[in-house]
Amino acid sequence: MFELAHIWDTSLSIVYTLPGELFATCSAPLAPLLERELNALGARDVRSRGAGVTFVGDLAVAYRACLWSRLASRVLLALGRVAASDGDALYRGARELDWPALFSADATFAVDCTVRRAAIGHSHFAALRLKDAIADTFRASQGRRPDVDTNAPDIRVHLHLRGTQGRIALDLAGDSLHRRGYRRDAGPAPLRETLAAAVLAVAGWPDNDALPALLDPMCGAGTLLIEGALMAGDVAPGLTRERFGFQAWSGHDSQLWAAIVEEARARRGRGLEQMPEIRGADKDPRAIDVAARNLSRAGLSGRVTLEVRDLASWLDAPPVAPHGLLASNPPYGARMHEHDARRTREQIASLVDGSLHAWRKVLLLPDDRGWPEGRAMRSWSVTNGALPCRIHVLGAREAPLPTAQKVDTTALLNRVKRNQRRLKSWLKREGVTCYRLYDGDLPEFNMAIDLYRSGGAVWAQVQEYAAPPEVEPHLAAARLDAALAVLPGVLGTTAGRLVCKKRERQRASRQYQRRDEATDRPTNDIEVREDDLRLLVNLHEYLDTGLFLDHRPVRRWIRQHSAGARFLNLFAYTGAATVHAAAGGARETVSVDLSRRYLEWTERNLSLNGFGPPHHRVQRADCLAWLAGEGSRLHGAFDLVFLDPPTFSNSKRMRDTFDVQRDHVALIGQATSLLAPHGTLVFSSNRRGFRLDERALAELAITDWTRASIPPDYSRPTPPHRCWLIRNPA
């Protein structure tokens, strides 16, 4: 590891007593590594907790964590806890904090929010309420308020919501600490600096005796090489950053900070004089140019050897040293054709077993247990962006992360089998081929399992729910790994048809996004059946697959009541309800959604079943704007309207934010104005704790249809959605 035994200058300590506990965030599997790192930086009472590490320390420790941590994303200083049962309670609690004592009205600020099973269901709405509280506190005490700057604020405030409580913290880092400042150029799939440092740390780098050299034969933009050089050269990763969030904080001590930076510069000078051999290569000359520029900005020009060289040329070449560390993040997935990916895997295997057999190897690879098959001595689950990956270490004698734990999966297998027996007769009777089999039934296996039959194949989607803070991250990861190893057998599928995702609260609209809408088309579509209808789902590229399984009875009801009807699908998503309406004999359907991608998906679903223009059309529009504009001119035009809005949205293409609890009365009013006499609005919401304001909608005929709209595979105490049938008065 890196400088674990360094003795800090104690004359710089105990200058300013911090008002609260500190929390350093990181990817959950890396928390034990970060815990060790913070102990080395002088922190006290260091404990892993969820996706990060809590610790105690004075201002010097906080500064060093920001400057020296190679693994943390942010360093948060706790300011207080507030009640957050709803937006108003959050606002009142935040008004009690003395914000003008923390920063000046001349500074800009921004609010970030994370949500975990909270009463306030959406992060952006909560962030807006906290922002209002901060601004109003300044206005009340000083007659003016600081401006908001979401891109580069002077002060960044973090809000974490869980249940009915909120924790407010000051982000001492400002921008994420992975932004070291040296990487302004990147390749097509850049590797985060913090993850690169973790990849090297789990392999034991630097270790001058056992690992006197570092090689990355597919270096791309050079992130692994640069992080390796910074670690070996005892260089603080934050030295190349231009600013930190604490610099606009009223508690900032500029003299103390200057002394800590000067100490880091002195260590850098000494460390770079004892650098081991570090080499990188890539077959793309443009990648080598990018890596060279990044090395220069990191102050490492001349310290790392770069060359344009194909991976195959290393296979028979003599090793650059008798011993060392081969570290690489090979290209994969969308970055290369499958044939090239297979060839690269074969070459890596040959290199591992060939001229570098005596070297230790660490590879960051997609979460594919067949690569490298049977070779990894140790491996850890991580994410590279949104992609599940694993760090594989080969030839390591020890590793600082916890070893894999043996997990008993008997209870999980028994519960899955029991659920299969319980649903068997219903599945056969109803002809259901896509359904939920398991939904967090056992607390130690906190996941959902959905099955999709396509032809003779069975696909399974496992959605891992975020573990509660009291569960150690490595234990949660071990349980998931154990479950994924045994589930294919009991589900009647293969590992290649089992897709694992992490289910957590998303920033507004993120769960429906994949890649840039203008350039990409779905490439992993699977055709499934719902009754006699053909629908496309995509298990790999989205958090939601394109088919909401809990709405199966709603779609069937729509089909049964669509004969001769004019049908409107608002927030249409992939148009599954529209297909059912068309199959039920609707003489006209209109599907409105803001996403071009999902409207294309709707058109393909319709086409698969023989439907299309002119009777069945799609319209790309912000549904709120459409209802206020074109829709307002269609009074009484539809016999059946399906309205399943998002719980919250702040899409860049929308005029305003939308919150279903706040805005549903106006939305329902606009939708019912489109109903013909005796027409029906089917309104559904999956917002946890949603309450329909029947008093404000008293003039409408409302039937709570929730119980009948929930299928047997979702029978649990808390329904996945609420649903109402709404009609205009006779």
C-alpha cells in the first residue's frame, strides 16, 4: 500500500475543532480499503458504513483526506439532522441551521441529494426545498441571498434522506475527488481515477521489493499509469486540483492549508527521485498522445515510458523485468467488435501464462465469470460507471480487501422453489410468461428476481436493492455473488441469460436513460409474449426493461374495454398499454411521450402485432405542455385515457419540474377534460406513500381500483402501485 507508516507533522494538528463527524464516500466494495487509507492519514474512530467511511478528526485530518485520499469521492462534514417527512418539514428543519455562519452571500452554492427508501421520494425535489431554505435564511438575515451555480459552485451542500430523516453535510471536496485535474483528454470509455487507484491497491502496488515495475499494455488515456506513478512517487493526488470546496467555507484556515500543501510538495520531490520503472503501450497512436498530455499535466513527464505497440507483440517478447505488476483495463463491450474482444481475451490469457507468468496481474474486466476462466485467485465486484465489473488479481500473495465469505444460500433456494410452486397453477391458467418470482422475501438476500420467457429460453433479471448501512458492503457483495452462482440452476436458465442490476433511488429520469438518444439504438432486445401479443424488452441497457410487470392486469383491462374506443396513452413509455388497446379493437390510439427512443420502441411494439398509422400514431411531446396546448383543443375526444406519470421529472426538455404528489390534481383535471361522455381515465402512480387528493377532485367519480390491479406475483403488504378509475360526473 501507499505510505501507511508516514508520520505526520503533529504541529499542524488541533487548529480547528470540527463541528461534526466526517464521512468519506466511495464505492461500497472499496470501503475497507478507504478505511485503511484514512487510518493512515491520522483519522480516528474510522468505520465502514454503506457506501463510505465515517471518521473523526480535526481540520488538518479533513484537509489531508481531501488532498491525499486516492479512493474517496467526497469528504463530507456533518452539519446536522432534520426531520424530512415531507418537503415542508425538510424546509423548516433546514431553516434552523445558521447558513450565513457557514459561507458568505457573495459565494455561489449548489445542493446535491441522495435518497434511500425515504418519505420524500425524489432527490431533485428535496434538493429544491433545501436550496429554498438556504436562500430564505440568507434573505431573512442579510436582505440578500447567494446565487445558485450547479456547475461550479463555491459551496456544495449534500443532503442524504432515509425514512423520515435527513442528514445535511458540507462537501469539503467540492467537485468529486476523482477529478484530479490532470485528465482533460480521455478515451471513449474513461476509467475513473479513484477506481484506477483501487485496482492497483488491491494488487499490493507499490511494493518495491516484490513489484519493481508496472506495465499496462493497453493503457488508453494512461489513467492506471498515472495513478500508479502518483502512488509510487508519494504524490498527493489532489496537488493538481485547482480548488476544493472548503476554500469558500467560513471555517477554512488558509495558513494551515498552505502548510499541508507545502508538506505534500516536499514529499513529492523526494518520492519522484525513487520512482520504479513504469511503462505503458497502446496500439492507437492517438491514445498514446492523450496519455502523454495527461502525464504532463500530472507533472510526470519523463517518469513513465510510453510506446505505440500492439498487445500481440508482448506475447513472445522478453519481460521488461523479472518481476512486476501487469495492470490493465482492457477495452470491451461497445468499445470493440465481439470478434476483437474475443481475440483480446485470448491474448490476455496467453500473456498471463506466457512471458509474464512470474508477474502479478490485476485486470478490471466486465462481470463475466468466464474471463479469465478459472485463473483469478481473488476478485472483487465493483462498478465502472454504470457497468458491473470485477477486479481480478492473479498471483497476489495477499490483498487488503476482505476475502470472500462463504454464504449459505439454502434459504434463498428454498424460498424461490416455494414461490415457483405457489405461482405454478396461476401461471399456467393465465398463460403468464413474464413475472416476478422473488421480491426481497429474505432480508439477507435483498433483491428482486424477474423471469422473461422468450421462445424456449428463460431470461432472468436480478435487481439488487441497496443494502442498509448496518450491513457491511463486503458481506452484501458476498451474498449477491453467492446468489448469482446458484440461481441459474434453480431458475432453469444459464449464467449468460442472468442479468444483474443495482436498484437504488435514481436522479430524475435516469432510470429510463441508456446512452445518447441521437446516436444509439437498442441492441439487446428480446421478444416476449403477453397473452397473444408480442412485445420487446431490453434487460441489459436500462434499469427498467420496457415492460412494467405489475401493470399486467391494467393492460388486460384496457384491452377488454377498448372495442371501438379512441385511446390516449400519456407518458406512454414503450407503448405496451397501447398495443393492448389496439388488440382490443380501439379504432384510434395516440401515444404521447417526450422520449424519441421510447416512441420508436412503441412503434416497433405496434408493428410486431400488425398495427400502425394512420389509426395508431405516436406523438413526441412533453405531456404537460401537450395537455396545456394541443390537448386542450381535444375536449371530449377520447373514450379511454391511461395516465401513469413519473413520480418526479426535471427533464431538460420539459418546461418545469413535475412532482406527482404536488401536481396530480391539475394533471387529472386536464386529462379528464379529454374524456368523452361515459369515458374512463385509468390513473396509476408508483410513488411510495402517494395520496390521491379526493377532496380537491370531489366533482369526479373516483373508484379505487388498486386491489384488482395488483397481480398475484406482486402480492405483498405494500402494493407496487396505486390505481384509480376516474370518470366525469354523469
